[in-house]
Amino acid sequence: MHLPEHDHDRYYLGMITDEIELARHEEHLLGCLECVARAEESNQYVDVIRQAIIMGGYDLFASRSKPFNANRDECVNPRASRRALCNVGSL
């Protein structure tokens, strides 16, 4: 049985605080190459999202449903945001 993707994200972000859960997660990664590969993909995804937030000028405290463009002081089209995420991933 493999670890869920959500747990890989939580681990990478340091959100697994329970010692037993943390030990179980790390022990599983030591013996499962497939989960290690999936965890690396998850880590890259998290890094791309972080980069997009920084480079895109998103205001994380503004409305959660509308991305914020700090340069133009207006909300941007979500489709454009998705395209921007793809561009950030290729950096």
C-alpha cells in the first residue's frame, strides 16, 4: 500500500507534527521507491505553486476565489493564471 499524495504534500510542507505519523511516513519512504518518486513529483508541484505565487504577485489575503495582480491592482483571468503556472514550471 502506498502513501496518499496529500500526505506527501503535508510531509514536504512540515505539516505532519505527530511523531508516530511522521515516523511511519519516513519509514515507508525508506522502503518504497514508488512513493519516493511520487513524493519528489509532489515536492516539485508545491515548489511551482510557491514560485507562481511569488512571481505572479498574488495577494494571499485577498478573496480566495480571485487571483490578484499586484502590478495592475486588479483581478486577472483564472485561465491566464493557469497559463502562468505552466510558464513558471518551465523556469
